[in-house]
Amino acid sequence: MAGILDLLNSDLGKTIISGVSGSTGTDENRTGSVLTMALPVLMKAMERNASASPEGAQGLLGAIMDKHDGSILANLDGLFNGGVDESVKTDGDKILGHVLGAKKQGVEQVIGQKAGLDAGSVDNILKVAAPILMGVLGKQAKQNKVSSTNDLGGLLGGLLGGSSAKEEQSFLEKILDADGDGSVVDDVAGMVLGSAKKKGGLGGLLGGLFGK
């Protein structure tokens, strides 16, 4: 299974980055940086929520089996060309609130500081991207015949890279637990990415972003 960052490097990913950039009026490179940092963090948050309680896992499974079934990916041109509908952004805001909870502001501040954007701009980007990410999950769930919460754990792990080094997973945890001052990212990025032996995968991509 291709990971979530592989998706961003694909033609579909480039369409998503370009579309989100245009719909939010944000520089395309910075939009790409935000999504490259944020999507693994959102995936990790979903994984944490799903493993924390049966209710959390069942809620996410129900969402991707029902509303977020992947159909949004079939008409991205329509989504972006006419201007992203407010209902999509409202849905995205609800997804972010559900996935990140009280950590939402801190996560957006940390990502914004590293991408050179204010937290409000990051929030605008993620409100458009969140329903698309859920659509990716829904499509992958269909393709992999996910039908139980046990299957869901495997799906999320696979999209996160599955065999990612523990240090990389810890890095995502640290961003999720950040208080918004940004310093944790510099500290953890230096510790984790400086010691990463492989160039590819999550560590390599995040390493490029953080200039390590």
C-alpha cells in the first residue's frame, strides 16, 4: 500500500496541492509543505483516536464507509474549479475538530511556523484538505476491503508507512502534543531526522522540509 506522502508526490497529489493552493490563495510551495507535514500528523491522530477506544475506531470506520467513501476524489476539478463550497470547508473544520480536539490550535501553529504561514492560513488549507484526506481513506478502505475496526488499524498503519522507524512515529506524536511554541519541532526534528539512516520514507521527506 502506498503511503500518504507517496500520494502527495503523485499526479493526484499535485492536483490536490494545486487546487488547495488556488482555493485558499496560498503559495503552492507553502501549501505543499503544510500538507506534507500535516497529513501524516492527521493520520497519526486518527490512529491514536482509533486505538484509544472502540467508539473512536467505530466512529472513524463509519465515517469512511458512509459519507467519506472516496467519491470526492472522482471530481476534484469540479471541487476546485468552481471554488470550494463552504459546506466542504465546514465539513473539514468538523473533521479537524474531531481528529485533533484541543490540540488543533497548537498543531496548526507549529506547522505554520515551519511553513512560514500564520495558523489561520494553515487552518484554511487543512479545512479544504481534510475532507479529501477522508476521501483517500474511504477509497483505500474499499480497495482493501476494510470491514472491521481491526482492518482499520492496518489501513492507517499502512498509509503512515507501516514499518516507519519508531523515531519517525515519535516525531508525529511530538507534534500532536506540541503546545504551539514551535520549539518542540526543532528539537525533535534535530534528534530524529539527524539520526535517520534512510533517505526515503517519512523521515526523508520531513527531513527535506525541515532542512536537516
